[in-house]
Amino acid sequence: MRKIVDQFATKNEVGEIRPLKIGHINDSFIVESKNDGGESYFLQKINHHIFKNVDGLQKNIQIVTNHLRHKLATSGVTNLEKKVLQLVKTKDEKLFYKDIDGAYWRMYVNIENTHSYDTITPELAYKAGESFGNFQCMLADIPHDDLIETIPNFHNMEFRLEQFREAVRANAAGRLEKAQWMVDEIEKRADDMCRPERLFREGRLPKRINHCDTKVNNMLFDENDEPICIVDLDTVMPGFVLSDFGDFMRTAANTGTEDDINLDNIGVNMDIFEAYTRGYLKNATFLSQIELENLAFGAKLLSYMQTVRFLGDYLNGDTYYKIESPDHNWQRSLAQYRLLQSQEENFGKMQQIVSECSK
């Protein structure tokens, strides 16, 4: 591991290297400074089976972080080293290192004295909404052609359903009989859930530069619980704002967990939903009427999409997500479907909150 670290142009001698158990996709490590007060680093082994164009991925992150840094600096914001992720280049000025085994590595300066949450209060949800709304505003003038799709069709519901139906047809792990009832429930909703792609083709729903993974734990807070930096920029690319809004609600406004064993724990936290919506719409002043009308739908969309993805992976034999048990993806599917049901039950209230906050 130290040979990997030595490929990067760190400012000081490094010390202990600690693995972090975060995320489903990449492997992450903290690289401590050998000297007290020295700069520490965040090292990641990039999953190039998911992010197949690593060069394009890293260029995306460089474009986005440089753009954010410029926007914040011109608006008078200081301590930019804490506000925006900073890539550490290799000693030969590259944005990543490819080792002899074909693995890809990247490094950031570690933003110290920060923390993240897996569950939050309405007060913090409001602040998170302000931050993600501002994040989208600052990126709104990046030309879409400047960024690649790091995962093509990542939040394309029509594409995800094609993948899912192929998993059902193949039944590679022999699990279809157990899951058939959920397959049927997914198909009942399929046409409505492809609404964003239809609206886009009709020229009514625009694409914007999105984070595309707005889980609450992708935001760092300082010691005063103020949002300080949005992280995990692997999926920043053009998409629908419904996805960004919906994914935050899928994770933060869930009274249970993503893989909750007790489905009775799962429901919509309406206080979190309202607080985040108020904060988000305070800064996301660029939204069109069609986006506002479908914002609450975005919450259902992402819970449905994640049900589809988890169940598809379960039927395929767990080839995409890291699992902790043979039935982990099945439990995730059950939990996400239960959340979807709760969102459907509360959809009228969710629509009303968006309408009131948008005024």
C-alpha cells in the first residue's frame, strides 16, 4: 500500500494508512501525516469495473472542483481547502495512478475535523437542502458536453428496466420464484416511472449538472454542524434534478435504513421531507415549472429505481453491490419497496409541501 501512496505528490511524509468501511463501490483509506499538524490524505481504489472510463471520471472531478473553487472564490468565500475537494496529482502530474495489477488509484487532500451523518434532524436537513441547491446552481453554467457520463444511463429509468428485465429472463442465480411477486409490482409501476425520459424527449424536462448520489453521508459537516463540503463526486454529470432531490429523500427522509430487517421501521419522515424541500427550493431558483411539478415524484422515482437495481442484482447473483449475507440484496429490495409504498401513501402531502415551499 505504501508503494501506491508514494506515487502521489504529497506535501509531507506519510504515516499510518487506515482502511475505511464506507460506500458500496470504491475501497477507501485515510493516509495519516507522520508529523503532527501535517496534511493527511484520502486514498481510493477506483472500481474500474463500474467506472470504466477512469480518465474521463477524473477529468470530470477536476472540472467540477475547479469550477466550484472559482465560483466560491469570486463570491468572497475563504478557506476553500475545506469547502471543495482537492485532488492530489501523481508525481508525473496525472489525476490517477494505475498499478502493475491494473488497479486504479486516486488521492484527495483529507478535509479534517469534519463528520457526516447517516440520519439527520430536520434542522440539518434544511441546511443540506440549501447546500445541494447551491451546488446545482454553481454548476448550472458548465456546458454539458464538458462532462462525460461516468456511468452511462445511471439514472435512466428506461435503461434500468431493460437491465432488470434481462435479469428476470436470465434468472442466473435461480432466485426468480422467490422474487416473482416483487417483479410483478415493479412492472405495474413501470410505465409511470419512465415519465422523465418521455418528458425529456418531448423537450419539456431539461437535464442539468447533478450530483446523482445525494445521500446525506455525502455531505461533510464542521464542528458546529454547518455543511462544509459535498463529497463523492464520481457521478456528477448531466441528469434530471428529480433524481438528486429524490435520492436525498430516499435516504435521509426514510424512518428506517436502506436494508432494514424490520419493515415496520420504514416510512417517510415528513419533517425531514419538508425541511429539506424548504432549504433546497430556497437556492434552487433555476427550476422550471415542470421540474417543480414533478419534484415530489422524484422521491418515488428513486426509491422505485433502487428497488429495481437491488432486485436485479439479487437475481443476477450479487454481481454489483457489496453484500454482507447471501440475502442482503433481497433485504435491500424489500426495504426499498416498503419505502416506495409509504411514499405513495403520502404523495399528496409531499406534493403539497413542494407547492407551498416553491411559493
